[in-house]
Amino acid sequence: MMDGGAESRRIVLHKPEDFAPMRAAGRLAAETLDMIGEHVVPGVTTEELNQICHDFIIAHNAIPAPLNYRGFPKSICTSINHVVCHGIPGEKKLLDGDIVNIDVTVILDGWYGDSSRMYVAGTVNTRAKRLIEVTYESMMRGIAQVKPGNTFGDIGYAIQSYVEAQRFSVVRDFCGHGIGRTFHAPPNVLHFGRKGEGAVLKPGMFFTIEPMVNVGRPEVKVLDDGWTAVTRDRTLSAQFEHMVGVTETGVEIFTLSPKGYTVPPYV
């Protein structure tokens, strides 16, 4: 792995005054995810979930960033069961026991707020419930490594070592990313790695941490629609995503749930 030198020179270091608009954008993303939870029930279509989120975001004077981004046709991503990420909302109805990741990104006053959570339709089985819990915990363990002087490798190692100890696997094909006034920017935030490797964290860095965790093997494939990524072995996959900023002393999570929701069932 590279030492992060070249990439670290390309990472934007935001100013202290940039935290406030990121806080606002992150909060709206989190409020959208808080709002949609009650609608995730057996029988609902992912297109219906998309429309509800779209309307909510527009009503709050923001723009759904995924819509028409590189040709993506919808306002959110809905990734069900073995879909790893970038699932396109459509006419598919959720079934009892389905798990689904809803990924929301808003643009508020020119700043991007990006977050995702897992939801369950109806009654979920024990294995899926455990997968969701491990995925959330792995994200939070990664976030706990965010402070000046640590490296991106420290984040990846914390996530990978925990997930693999639980006998699940971390997806390698997708990663977190820098964010701010642009949707995707350096650095690539890997969810696996070695302690001490990669670019050094500095105050003012804004990025997402969004591990995707599989019950089976880590390999994925992208379907013919050019977006939907699924596990090659058709096993379940889960993901959580927070957007964070490096502070002078540690980390600020911009996308914490205003209602205090962490893992489903959200009550």
C-alpha cells in the first residue's frame, strides 16, 4: 500500500467555519433517514421510499444529490438483502424479513450531507440481525480512530479486524470518500488496512466511513444496469455510513440521528 503522500497533498483541509454548513447538511441527511424508517414495511416498493425521501429533501430546500449523478436515475439508493450498494429504487416490493440499506445524500446551500442506514421489513432472522449489529459496530470502531495524527490505515484496520473476528467479511471494491462542496473527493477511505499506513489525519478533513460487510465472501459484481452491486455468492450484505470531520482534538460526526437511532428496530 502507498504511504498516502501523494493523496494527502490532494485532500482538502477545510476551515473551522466550514464545520457549520457541513453540520447542517449532515443533520438533514440524518433527519431524512429518521423520517423514512416508519415507511419501511412489507409491501412497500422501493420507488415509494424514493419518492417520500425526494419530497422530504425538496421540502427542506435541498437537492437529492444522487438524482442524475453520472446518470443515476433516482434520488436515493435502496440495497436489499444481497445487494451491497447502489441499488436503484423501482417497483420491487419489500418482503417480510428483508433487510435494506437506504443511502441518502443531500445538497444544502452547496454542501453535501451523506449517510446511510440499515432497515428491516417485518421480522428479521437472527443472522441478519447480527450482521446489521456487527456492521454498525465496525463503522463506530473506525470512527473512534479518527483524530489528528492517526492514519487512514488505522481506520481500515479497526473495521477489518473487528469484522473478521466476527466471521464476516469486508467488501474491498467500494470505499468511503472525501466530501464537502463536492460529492466525491480524495481521499479514498478503505475499510481494511494496516495500522500506521495511508495518509495522516489532519484537522479540517471531511470524509465518509461506510463499511459494507458480507455474511459470506467479500467479492461483489455489478449488474448490467451499471450500478447495482451484489455479493457474488448471494449472501446477505449490510452497510452503515456516517460523514465525519477531523477536529483539533478528535472527530465530529455530522450525521448522527437527531432521534438517537442507531440500529434497527428504530424505536
